[in-house]
Amino acid sequence: MSTFVLIHGAGVGGGWFWHLVEAELRSLGHTTAAPTLWTGDDSATLHDYADAVVNTIDVQDELFVVAHSFGGFTAPLVAERLPTAGLIYVTAMIPRPGEPPADWWGNTGHPEAVRIQAAEDGGLTGSSDPYVSYFHDVPEHLADQVSNREPPPPSSSAYYEPWPLDTYPTTPTRYVLCTEDRLFPAAFQRRLVRERLGIVPDEIASGHCPALSRPAELAAMLDTFTRARTEASGIG
């Protein structure tokens, strides 16, 4: 079996975001860790977040690093530091060397992608209402818990400083694309994955929060990756 370290994004309740997926993975025999990374320290860097992840886990088995949304800027730093069998982005931001997270949106063409999709779906994509843009397919009782569990936002240092790696880690990499995502439209994700990772994404019928809306399906997909990791493509 494998160890999964699950890295949360913003606006989803910190490490709690993964609790249903953790239960599913553990039922399959895997070990999991899902730390909450942000503490309100505005000087904390992406390296500090990676340190927090590394210090959380005691790897006894093959390690898979999984990142959701903004967690995509931290996950490769973890994969660079620890022997990692797989790096898995789940509807996550894919950084480029030297790119600050704050610049990612414009560099990737995200605003235009949202505008195009919003014109097609009547303004659902990109809505300022998180129940429309983030949680539209999440059970209401789970969506209602997020605000009470959400940690402070990521630090200014982490958000505005350049991504510190010179290249991607050579770890075999997968990307889970959420076809009903109203934050990162599916067409936008497909293009970004092709341009930045050079792989074909796996897909799940979910909005931006599959760990809350489709936990069993997502866990089953992650479990499948552990069995077929030799087929995953690495980034050189």
C-alpha cells in the first residue's frame, strides 16, 4: 500500500477538505496525511509550506503527493525533497519556474477562459458566490462547514514571491481534471495541462471540490494511480 499526503487549496477548509477522501483511502489500506498549512504568518514562504508537509509525514511506503488548487504551488517542492512515486494535481494550479502565484492567473489566460465559459453557462463560471462557483455540487451540510474551518489565507510572501524551483521534479505526474469546474473551466485545464505538463489529464465529473462532492470516486482514482504508476508520464 501507499502513503498519500494531501495538500489543500484556498477557500476549502484547510486539511479538513480531504477528510472524506482520507477515510476512503484508509479503507483501501493506504496511509494518509492532510495538514493545514496556513497559520496566519504573512512571512511564510512556499518553502515553509513544503517544510510543514514534510514534517507531518513519516513515509513507510511509496509516497504520492496530491495537490488541490493553490496547493499545486507547494506539491512539487515536496516531491523534490522526498522520494516520491507520484505527483498528482487535482484541478490544481500548475506553476512555472520563477512564476509568482499572483502572476499565474494572467500568465495562463484564466480571466479570458472564465469570461468565455461564463458567456456559455449564463454567468455560473466565475460567480462571486462560492456556493455557485466552488460548492455547486457539494452537499450543503459540507459546504456550510467550510467557512468555520477555513484557516487564514496564504501569506503575501508565498503569493507574490517567484516559484523557487528551476525546473519541474522528474516525478511521474498525473492531473485530475474536473469537468464541471466553475473556477478552472475544463477547456482551460486541458490546455494548461498540455502546455505545462505535456500529459493528457484524467477526468472526473465534478466541480472544483471533488474531495467533498465525489470523495469515493476521487479516492478510487488515486488508488488506481498507485497500481498503474509506471504508465504515468514524468516531467523532465
